[in-house]
Amino acid sequence: MMRKTVLILLLAASWLVAGETVWGETPNKLDPTYQIPVKKYPKFEADIVLNNGKKIRFCCPKSMLHFYFKPYHYPEFHVENRDQIAKMTVRDYLDGKEIDAKKAWYVFGSRLVGPHGDDLIPLATKTRAELFVKRYGGSRIMDFATVEQKGYGLVKFLDMH
């Protein structure tokens, strides 16, 4: 009897932990790329909303870009390509306001480190990005078109540092 109880408790516990990353009615609690709790670093949070209305949450812009460039690496979300993405949002690092990821400006090479190492720091305007660079450093300011042009290689480069 004791073995059955322990087995049932272990199965229930593993189901609860797995449920944090499994696709469901509520957004994921753990980042799909790095398995970091999304809410732990609110200034870095990023989201993707799919055409079907489902939201996928990420701990940082770099993680969101992992998904954006290679969604097929995450079969649990059933996203085959970028056409299934309706909207992407990031948070302006300075004030925490949610902004459209495709309209944001990104600082590369700052002294600031994200939840999983080097990251792109999103800001709402180029002026805000320039102010950020004066305070925290940075070697380049990019719009989303430039980030997209650099592609997955940029994300992998950030992961190496």
C-alpha cells in the first residue's frame, strides 16, 4: 500500500512539473528555451502570440528569438513557421512597458546581462536606446529588421558569451 501511495505521489509531482512547460490553456511558466521561470526577470520578459490566440512566454528577448528563428525546435507548441506568429512583444528595459518587438530598438554588447547571459536589450525608441548605451554601454543599436537580417547566428553568438 505504501509503495502505491509513493508511486502515485511521484507521478503526480512529475505531472505538475511537466505541466509548467507543456502547452495548455494558460501560458507557460518556464521559458521553453532555457527552462528559467519567466516571472523571475520581469524587465526581460517577452511574448509571442500565435494566430490561434495562444501566448508563449519567454524569459528574455534572446529566448524569444530562438523560437522565432527556429519554431520547429519546439514541437510541443505546434508552430511550423513564422507565418503562425501573430504578434511579438518585449519590455522596454528602462520603464518595463510592453512594446511591439518588431518596432523596438535593440542594444547589443552592453554591460547588462540577461537571465541567460548576453542578450539584446529592447527599448521603445532609438533615442531611448542611445540613452541606454550612455548609461550601460553597448557596441551597436539595431532595429528589428537588422536583427532579423543577422538571423539565428546572432542568437547563437549571444549564447556563446
